[in-house]
Amino acid sequence: MAQAQGLGKRYIKAFLKGFFVAVPVTVTFLDRVACVARVEGASMQPSLNPGGRQASDVVLLNHWSIRNYDVQRGDIVSLVSPRNPEQKIIKRVIALEGDIIKTIGYKKKYVKVPHGHIWVEGDHHGHSFDSNAFGPVSLGLLHARATHILWPPQRWQKLQPMLPPERKPLHREQE
Amino acid sequence: MIMAQAQGLGKRYIKAFLKGFFVAVPVTVTFLDRVACVARVEGASMQPSLNPGGRQASDVVLLNHWSIRNYDVQRGDIVSLVSPRNPEQKIIKRVIALEGDIIKTIGYKKKYVKVPHGHIWVEGDHHGHSFDSNAFGPVSLGLLHARATHILWPPQRWQKLQPMLPPERKPLHREQE
């Protein structure tokens, strides 16, 4: 009986030690390197979720690649929603700071993107809550770059930065 | 024989050090990211509450991330946030108004502002010497970094920072109580 108790305590102790190591290591990895997420909604159709509700895409979100806020036009990014900090939204970067663009349904017809901000849009115009609704977003709200579709298997792909030609800025400050 | 023993001991120490290192770093990083950290306050925008001594003696504050994990701030709190204009910089300001409040601004492009959903209005106590919402408008709660809860240094300024809303900055209309 004493031997069995001793063994039990040792297993519990080993488990707890492993747990208290694995949790911070995993948390740090998921926060700072990469994580996965299921995409909800139709705002990025047809690039993401073309199948609608039946089959949501699962994407790889790469935090590490945006640790210096280094995004390019055409990247698909996840960001904290400017209107609701508890929600993440996934959109395409259309314009960078200094660019002048023509908007689609925004309160101003032309916008120059302020310093430290970007302009994002969903590919499915009209079905997207994006900069055309809430304006330029602070780079500080940037969460990750979506680099790959991981699920379903028939949609495995690397997501390339792709700026729709009709959304190019009228004037770009940076090259 | 003695050489082999010394090498064995050395390898064991290195192994123990690496094991400790690869545990301690993620634990520390997780703590500093999600629980609390300390920071030196720079600048005069929060005088006299913070840095009254100017450049000679910067205050060091305790920044509590855990307390704002649900974005639960109140008017008068001193908070650190990611600068809306420069994501690589943190700024420290006082929360003046919450979403739905209507306030009178000081030098902003609009004289009256209703703070939009998911946003707050922040100001430095040292009006005129502060890059705050009167310059960049309401800020998204998503940029909130931490609440400054205590001054830790210098020792003669040890104190708990209480939420304090200047009476002249109260909102004209408040949506929440």
C-alpha cells in the first residue's frame, strides 16, 4: 500500500511539473509564433470560405511574421476588430500609410491612410465589415498574417498576397 | 579518470542550465505578457501625477495586464496603450470617457465627440503637453495594453494609483454608470 501511494505521488508530481512547463511554453508559442483559426463568415469570399457555412476554412495565422508590423498590400491579415476588442476579423490589406485610395461606401470618397494605419477590405464587397465601414485601422490592432489554408485538405494552399487591380491606390507613398 | 569525471559534471550542469532556461523563458514571457510588468514613464504628458520631477527622476510604474484582460476600464484609470500612430510605441494616459459618453474636447477637430462603440477617450493630465485623444481621436479598446496600478520607484513616491477623473473633464452625458 505504501509503495503504491509513493508511485502515485510521483506520477502526480511529474504530471504537475510537466503541466507547469508545457502550459507557458504552449501559450508563448501560440501568442508569438503561430496558431490556427477557423474562418467564419462570407466577407472574404471567394478567397476564404467559398463553401459558406457547410465548410469553414481553417487557416494558419502567423504572428511572428508581423512582429515588426511589416505587412504588404494584398496580404490577408487577422486583426482585433476596432469596434469590439473581443473579436478578431480577417481581411485583406488594401493600402498602407500614405496611400491615397478611392473608398467603397465610406463617409469620405477619397482617403489618405494616416501614419501607423492600414486600410483593409473583405474580398466580398458589400458583405464585409471593413475599413469602408470603420475607416483606417491602427497597426497596433494587427494580430497575424494568414499564410496557409490548412483545412479542408482539398483547399490546402499557401495564401499569396494578391491586390485586386481595381483596388490599387491612386497614389502610393512607399514602394 | 579525474578528467572524465569533471567533464561529466560539466555536461550535467550545462544540461540542467538549459533545461531551466527553456522552462524559465516561456514562463517569464507569459507572465510579463499576460499578468504584469514594470515600465519607466517618459515625458511630461501626465504631470503632475507621473514624472513630476521631469527628466531627473522618471517614475517606474507597475503595469497590470491581467486586470484589463476583459477590457474592463473605468473613467479616471491610468492606462498604457499602443500608440495609434506608431505601433512600436506605448503611451500612458488617463481614461476620460467610455463608449457612448459625450464629451467636450480640448483642441480636437470636433468640439463635441460621442465616443464610438469599442473605443475610449484618453488624455494626459498635462493638457497642451500631451499627444492624446485630442490629437488622434477616440482609440480602439483593442490597443489597450495595461492599467498602471502603482508607482514603484522612486521609493518616496511609492503609492497605489487611484482612478481619478478631473471634475472639469466629466462627460456631458454618460451612457453607462
